[in-house]
Amino acid sequence: MKLSSPMEIWKYLPGTNCGECGEKTCLAFASHLKERSTRLEECTPLFEDEKYADKAKQLTELLSPEIREIEIG
């Protein structure tokens, strides 16, 4: 994960506080994303509304787990 705080994640969310994800606010949802206790796809406006398409793509990339190269043997 390339984002270190819920506030950084929140900047990429729609900010509508619609509650469709099950949380009261987008910031609360961002906190759960940071803890990996929910999935980004739970934010339906982010993926259903075309005006958030760029944010959805960026946030998906930024929340992807960082993979470290390891050497075996």
C-alpha cells in the first residue's frame, strides 16, 4: 500500500458520505481500507459513476499490496 493514512485515501474517494459502503462517512470507509478490513469495491459510486473513474483507477493502484522481491536459496 502506497498510502500511509486514511486522509490520503479519503482524497481519492467521492466524498459523498452516501453510506452505500455501510459506513457513515467516506473517512470512516478510508480507515477501514487502510486496515484492509473492507474492499474498495464496496464504494459503489466510485465504480458506477463515470466522473470518479480516474479516482477509482488511481486508488486501486495505490491500495494494491507492494510486492517485495525475495531471493530463495
